[in-house]
Amino acid sequence: MVGVTGSIPVARTNFLSCFMPVITLPDGSQRSYSEPVTVEKVAADIGPGLARAALAGKVDDRLVDTSYVIDRDASLAIVTDKDPQGLEIIRHSTAHLLAHAVKQLYPDAQVTIGPVIEDGFYYDFSYSRPFTPEDLEKIEARMRELAKADHKVHRREMPREEAVEFFKNQGEHYKAEIIASIPDGETISLYGQDDWVDLCRGPHVPSTGKLRAFKLMKIAGAYWRGDSRNEMLQRIYGTAWPDEKSLKAYLTRLEEAEKRDHRRIGREQDLFHFQEEAPGAVFWHPKGWTLFQTLIAYMREKQRAAGYQEVNAPEIMDAELWQLSGHLEKFGENMFLTQTPDERTYAIKPMNCPGHIEIFKQGLRSYRDLPLRYCEFGKVHRYEPSGALHGLMRVRAFTQDDAHVFITEDQITEETVRGIELLMSIYRDFGFDDVLVKFSDRPEKRVGSDEIWDRAEAALEEAARAAGIEYIVNRGEGAFYGPKLEFVLKDAIGREWQCGTWQVDLNLPGRLGAHYIDAQSEKRTPVMLHRAIFGSLERFIGILIEHHAGRLPTWLAPVQAVVLNITDKQADYVRQVTQTLQNQGLRVSSDLRNEKVGFKIREHTLQRVPYLLVAGDREAGSNSLAVRTRDGKDLGAIPVETVAAKLAEEVASRGRTRMEV
């Protein structure tokens, strides 16, 4: 017995020695523990302030709850609301708080899914009647009660069949269906707080008291699993932030965004409209079409100077071409297809690339011809669900400022540097100096071998370094044929808009049989660079309108100035001055209506016309105009020739000089 008893401490010591983790913190310092330790405990050992702020942990780059037990050597970062992952966890946990409140108030409601989205979250519910704005107020009030109660959030794992039965017994048939669709081998984890349990991967905040700043925003409809054949669910949207100050700032941004809504401004300025007979397609009015054509003229000038040749490919082509390119397999459900009486299937083009390859293939190409730069203002059509359509920002028919550059593989870096310089100079001309660049690498569904993707990604990385740009990596978001750089513009109120792309493609030219003759008289497949700067002209116009709140720079404004008479006596003078300014290429109109001049000034100010040129007897007698800006600044009487010269200078400099200077 003594021998047996004596062996127990030795065995216990050896057992524990396997679970004495050394924790490496982000600053390189280490902490050793004599037994497995939770993330929460490590945070508390570092300091009480960090323990209070801890929302989760990042163990060897894996996000986990603060209750997670570390039983091995590992790196650990404590996640707080100052981290992007922390904000996502807050929003995900607030979605759970929403579902908890709904189940308490409306026990018959079934919960489905509740993901994090940009600036917030949503949760979909199945319920016998529509939720009302009054319901939203009650739900939000109950959420605040649950948050104040500071319920501890707990996690447990459950075998698949047991989990299915658990949710069926709860009357949560959607949850049971979700579990049944989870691949074998994946962990089924449940999170609970107080008397409520939900299916979730996590992680979540340690307790509901961490959720301090949230607001429910709106109710919308959504089909179960996004399929119109399924039940229509009710989607409740909300937003959540680390603190009330951040929440208030966000709500203020929303108010400002509403004032800048391009759809409202488009109506006020008579630029465009939409109607049910052509969902997702724009009816451009004269002023709006003037703006559209101004963008095209600008880009045409910039591209010509950069060595691009403008082409135009058919909008409708045989579906077999799209099958060869891979677009039909990848985007078929978003393409408009039609069958002719001879039973050939055609597709309205969703992209311009195959057409440009077909143009490249006409005639014998030599390496001496490369780089060969094609550009097109190509009209494309893509089917977007009706619920996703959003003014100019999300349409079904749009025009791309598309370009494709055919090069040899050793020209990738030089051409990319040139291309990025062009993109950045154009964004600066439109007032976008804050540009974020993302590097998007190979997606899960793609064409081409891993060896080709390795070469393409390495070449684009090298080119980006040579261009001197900093970028963040956007894993798995490349095009199906190649990696890409995405250029994201930040607008006047801090919103981000992905516009430009630069893509390296070692796949499509070969799939469609393009080649050139190299210096050794051998056939070679060219590299194709895909490039867009505006992305979509329609969307870029929407972004410009909202960025400038409708007060477009003079060089872009559809009407750059309007000439107003005070009485009928100045009508002939106004007509003459208007014609003079128009003859100098300025977009100037006149307003000779029998209205008081103050009324006309207010109306054109609301229309955001850059300059209001008023003519009374004094101005008519001195060949001058009283100049006012849309901001209400009175520049006094200025000779007509000076007005014309100053306006022309401002337009030519793209707003770098102003008439008032």
C-alpha cells in the first residue's frame, strides 16, 4: 500500500506538467501558469482595467470567449471594444439580445438567423403577424432591461441529434433545420443567457452588461434562406456600438446621409428617375445626362493621354462564349439570357472582358504591340434581386469605364505602376484624397491551377510594392480568374465606397484562345489586366452627389451658372449674355420668368447651381453681372468678359481656382 500511495504524487505531478501553459502576449512578454487558465484569468492578472474591458480573446489567431480554457503554450491577445473584432462581437451579441427580448415578449415567434452586417446586425423571425413600430419600441426597452440585468453568457456543446431534438422541443424548427445542414464533424455549440438559448458558433461577450449602446432601426421582409419559394420572414435591423458617444455619432451620420440621399437630390435637381417598367434601369433627364457625358468626356481625355484605345463590343453574344470564359458557370443566375427562334441561346453581357479578348484576337499580334490597352464605356446588365436595388448605387443596367491591357508577364509591374498612378490622379480630381487599397487573393471557386494563381498573386504583390502603395489583405475575395487590388474611396461623411479595381488575369486569355508571337516567333498567351476606375458610371454619379451633397464642383455641375433678369427690360440683355457664355463652352442657362428675382434666386440656390448671375438696369448698362454663389456670397458686379474668363478658368482647373478668389 505504501508503494502505491507513494506513486500517486509523482503521477499527479507528471500529469500537471503537461498542462502548465506559457502564455505569450502581443508585446512579447510571457506568463506561466501551473494549471490550465481562462482568458478571463489572464486578463485579470494583467490588470483589473483590462479584465473589465475584456470581451473575448484571440488564442493563436482564433477568437474565443473569455471563459475559454488555455491548456497549452499559446499566444494570446485580449480583445476589447477598441478592436474591430470586439465591435463585431458586440454586434453579434446584441443580435442575440434582440432575439432573447423577442422570445420573452412574443413566445410564439420562431428565431432563425442573426448575423453581423456593416454598422450593425439583424435577426430574422417567423411570427403570425407583422411587427409594428410600437413592437420595436417594446423590444428595445426589453433589450435594455436584459442588458442592465447583466446576465452571464454561457456556452456548451451538444451532439447533433440531441441539439436537433432540443430545438424541436423548444418549437424552434428553423434552428433544427439549420443544425441538420451543418456539415458532419463541425462542433454544435449553444450560447445562453438567463432562460434563453441559441445556436451559435460564438464567441460572445462575457455578460449582457457589456452591451451598452444599441438601437433598433427598422423592420423589413426577407425570405427564409433568401429563396422566394420559402416563407417570408420578418427582419429586424439594429445597430450597436461600444458606447453612447459612438452610437450618437453614427445616428448623426445617418441623418446627414439622408440629407445627402442621391435619390432625393436627383429629383430636386431633375437629374434622373426610376419606374417599374424598367426596374434597376435609369431614365436620365437632360441635366443628368449632361453630368453623365461630362464624366465620359473627362475619362476619355485621361485615357487617351495614358495610351488607351477606345473600342466597343456587342451587348448580346452567344452564350457559348460565356461558357468558355467561365462567366456562365460563375454568374449564370445573374445573367439575362434569351433564346432565338433558331434555338440559339444568347446572353446580354454582364462584363466586357470576353468582347475585348475577341477584338485582340483579330489579326496577328506581336510582342512589339504590347502593352495593348483597350477601353470601353460598356453597357452591361446583371440581374439583381428587386430587394437589393438602391437608386444609382445598385442597378441592373449600368455603364462601366472598363479597360483591358494585354501585356507580357514581365510587363506586369511597370503597367501596374502606371495604372495606379492614373487611378489616384483621377480620384484626386474628384476630391477623393483618402483611398484605401485592398489586396484580394484567390477565392474558393476559381478557374486556373494553383501554380498560375501563385504567379499572378506574386506578380501583383510585387507590382503593388513597386507602386509604393499600402494595402490590407482581403482573403478569398479575388475575381474567379485572378487576384485584384480594390480601391475604396472615403466620402465627406466617412463612408467607404469600393470603386476601382486592378486585376491580374493569367486565365481568361488562354481559355478564349488569345495569343501573340514572341521574340523567338513562338505563340504565347498574353497576360490581361482588368481595370475600372469609376467602376459603374451610374454608381459613381450617386457617390459624387452624396459626397458633395448635390453641390457638385463647377466643372461637373450640369448647369454651371444661370442668368436672371430683374424685370422684362433686361430680357434681351440676359439672352445676349447667356449666348455669349454658352459660345465659350460654358453650361449656362437663363431664367426669364415673370417672377420676383428673390424667388428665382432661392429656387436656383436650392437647385445648387454654382453661380447666379443677376442683371438689372445698372448691369445691362455697364455690360456686367451681379454675381452670387450658391452659398449666398455676394461677389458684386463683375464685367461679363471677366465672369466668362473666371468661369472658364475654374472649369479648366477642375475647381482648383474659384471666381471669388
